[in-house]
Amino acid sequence: MNLTEAHIKISEVKFRDEKIFFLLEDGREIGASLKWYPELYQASIEELLEYTISSRGYGVHFNKVDENLSAYGMLSYTLRKKN
């Protein structure tokens, strides 16, 4: 089975230890260092907490920072960073 955005739905966003985590509807949790996303890394916690999960659950828009991050993009970027 191919990994596609249709299989990944974000239900919640959390921040811990300079990292961002997406809790997925199927119970999985994925995360990455905020340092990989400079606009988010430089934002205050108040700015980070002003987010909207897309209606289909594929991504998050950070309203105060005007930045978007998808779960699929996070997974893809994390895999590239590890290789």
C-alpha cells in the first residue's frame, strides 16, 4: 500500500521540547524538530497555538505565522533527514 495524504488525518497538534507532533486519527503520533521549520521555530508558543487543522485533516495552517505543514510533508521530510 502506498503512503498517501488520504491515509493520514491529523486530529491534534502538540508541542514539546522544541518539537512539533501531530496526533493522527488512527492513534499514531508523528513528530519533527521545530528547527527543521525556521518560521515555526522562531514563533512564540502563543503564535504556534493559533492553528487550524484543514477540513480534511491533511495539514495545519499556523494563522499568526502564515505557515502550512502537512502530515505527509512532515513524514517525507523526516525520512529525507534520516537518510
